[in-house]
Amino acid sequence: RLLSRMVAAQLALGFALVNSALVLAASYARVMEQPTNFSTEEVVVTGISLAGPAYETPLQRRVFYQGLVDRVRGLPGVTYAGITSKLPLRGGTNGGVLVRDQLYDPNIQEYLVEHSFVGDGYFEAMGIPLLAGRTFDQRDMDMAAVMAEDDSATVELPLVINRAMADEMWPESEALGQLVRPYSDVEYYRARVVGIVETVRQWGPDQDPLPEMYFPHTAELWGTISAQLVVRAARDPENLSASIRRALDELDTTLPMATPTTMLRVLEESTAGRRFSMLLVSLFAATALLLIVAGTYGVVSYSVSQRTHEIGVRMTLGADKGRVAVLFLKRVGILIAPGMALGLLGSVALSRVVRHMVYGISPLSPLHMGLAAGVMILVSLAATAVPVVRATGVDPLDALRVD
């Protein structure tokens, strides 16, 4: 009885763990299936940090970045290159905006929008589709740099927004040509929408995309802006690291450069925690299944050895091998039934732990619970196969000689 209860407990634990592993695996697959709306394998990114007296003014930084991008665009295999203040999936910064005829009211903030600063060629390099209007060109960069040099100048900046912002703020009208102002009593910028691009996720592939607006990288509305170099290559993107470093050295050998990586790796890094949780629970589930096999095999094998004489008597009185097999299969069923019932309760309890890791499905999905039950039944039956075969192969005469 003690052995049977231990096996039932193993079955309950295994059921809960297998169900959680299946749910997390399905959830991870759904996360990875979410449309990114940007290219992955062919895009290389690296961070560039400017420091020193040579880069104190916006114009100096503008000249450097433009020189670097021009050099990188000339590298063999490179199709597009651009600069951005931040990459998709790596978080962001946001602020309030005023649109249409809204007036600033410190007690009411209707719209909160993510904002990025990008250079000409960024959308093409990242592979973000243009839906309407246009993206930035060099004239936009130059004009924004002039404004950044003169704090007293309020220039109307060109602005590119994503689909989410267009749909939220101008659901019934054309977003192109609309004016955007800061949520402030001081209008320190005015921006006119010149283009609409597809929405990308800012905070991870499992987080809903937010409204976002893109300023020219040279605008520097809130001070000096960091830079990520984005390069799209037609072939061997990962082999561009040395070439990008040489292009940077042609301008300044003292500047640090982050290790280049692909957007595919950025995507994988953004799901690393979710993937680790899935693999960890799957490892526990696999261990539980091994224990179930060992436990069930041991209990049934022990039962066969203890009932060898009984088997001989039954077969002598006319029982065939099928009836002998059913005898022990019923024994397994007695182990499985309470184990499954306890496992169902355990899955309900465990679902409260894993629900924050699940995306797009319920942690108590009937489909996955059914699959988990099927796995437990198959494993249990597989564990009993050898003892049952041994039981049905007992020679009645030899069995009757057993004391």
C-alpha cells in the first residue's frame, strides 16, 4: 500500500509538471510566432558611444554619425544603414503629447507616447514597412541639427509615427499632415506627421505594442542622444563586425563600440527568461516521468513476483494470457486514477505560479491537460509492459511449484 501511494503521488506530481511544461512550451511558441514587423537574421546592430570635446555640439555629433553611416553603407554586402536611439524589444522612453486642438491641462493627460530618435535610412535598415507618406532624408537631419544648435529656435520638425499612434489619435481622419505638440505649457517643439510606419513592439514580443513617434536623430530635444548603428546586409551579416570597427576607426580610434549582434539575437534575448522557465519546468517534468517509470515498474513487477502462484492457478483453471494481462492492468489503473485526480488539483495550484509566464493561452487549457493525461497513461502503460509480458509468460506447472 505504501508503494502504491508513493507511485500515485509521483503520478500526481508528474501530471502537474507535464501539464505546466506543455503550457509553457505552447506559450513560448506563440510568443515567437508574434509578428515582429522588422527583419531579424540580416540586420546587425551595435552601440556607439560619443565622448570628449570633439563631440560637444549637436552639429559635431551630426557630422560624425553621418560620416560613419556613409562609410558603413559603402561596405561590401551592406544594403542599408541608419542610426537610432533605441532598438525594438529593448524598452523605451515616453512622454505626453497634445494633438488636434487640445490645450495643456496639468490635471489631464490623454495621450502617452513612446518616442525614438532615428536617422535617415533607419526604417529601411531595420526592415520596418512604410505604410504612408515618407521617412526621413538628409535634409530633415540637417534642419533638426540646426534647431538643436539654436535653443531659441522653434522649428517645425518632421515626424514619423507608427500605425498604433495613427489609429489611436486620428481614428476617423488622415494622420498625415497632423500637428503634434509636447504635453507642456511651453511649446518647445512642433512636429508635423510626414510618414506612418508599421508598429513594432517596444517592450518585448509578449507585450502589446504602444503608440510611438520618431523624431530625426539630430533633433536632441531632451539633450544628447545615445546611438545604435543598424546595418542590413544582403549576405554574411555576422561577418561585418571587423568592417564596422574599421569604419569607426577611420573617424576616431578612441571610441568604444559594443559587440555587434543580430536582431535575431535581440529577439532571443528578450525571451530568455521565458525560455529558461520552460526548459526548467520541462527538466522537472522529465525527471518526474523517469521516477514514474521506475516506480510503476517496480510496483507491478513486485506484484507479479508475489502472485506467481496465483497466476499459475488461474491459468491452470483456464485463464488465458489476456485475462492475466487485464488483471495487472487493472492494478495499474488503480494507481493512475487517484494520481490523476491529485494531479488535476496540483495543476490548478501550480497554474497560479505559472500564469504570469503564460502568453495567449490559459494555464488550465483543457487541450494541454488532456495531452498531459495521455502522456501519463502512456508512460504508466509502458512501465508495466515488461512485468505484464513476464506475467503472461509464466508456465503454470512452474508457478504451481512456487511456495
